[in-house]
Amino acid sequence: MQIALGQLKPNPFRDFELHPIDQEQVEKLKASIGADGFWAGVVARRADVGYFELAFGHHRITAARQLGLETAPIEVRDLDDVQMVRLLLSENATQRGSTAAACVDAVAAASKIMAYSLLRWDEPTFARNLEKVAPKID
């Protein structure tokens, strides 16, 4: 689905102070977009009326904005908060590697979702969210 870049908000669980946008990566993506166009790979969910929250793809969207693009193909999914965190963590691990910033952001995002679950205390929901964020390892 083509979405106006002005309608995109960042993942609410991403902490840009801990894991800022890497301008060097943005420059590489700008070169790629310039050569091959903006191809799929950004996922978002519906947010406030007329807006979407990115699950991941912040660097790609930053590159597109810097290139002056007005829209981009975005895959819109029905995602809950835990899924937003898991997708962010997975994308950071595969795209950004195990940099200190990516790791700290991952811990912060997982901690935030668990803190929200605690504040809305409901033991079955908390246990289910904990299992989703940190599955048991046998």
C-alpha cells in the first residue's frame, strides 16, 4: 500500500536517544533507492486516524524523506504492542547486528512493554506477554 511519508510515525517502543538513526546507513540506503527505487520491506500498523506507526524501517523511511519522496510502499499489518517490539528487535538484530546501541534499544523496548503490562496488571496477560517477548529456552 502506498502511504504518504507524512503519515508515518516511529515505533513507539524505539528509543532514538539510545539507538539514533545512523546517517552513514541512510546514505547507503539513499544510493540503493536512487539506483533501484524504494522496494518493499517496511511494516507498519494503523495508529491515530490517518497515521501509521512503523514497526521497523526507520532508516529506509529517513532515506526516502531525504531524497524527497512523498510516498513509499508500506505493508500494513494488525499488530499489537508485543508484536511491535518483537519486530523491532528482530529487525535490529538482522539489519543492525549486535551493536551496543541496537542491544540497548532491544532491552529498553522489551522492558517498556513489560512495564506497561505490569501497570495494567492482569496476570494471564502479563504471563502471555512475557512468553511472547522472552520465550522459554529448553
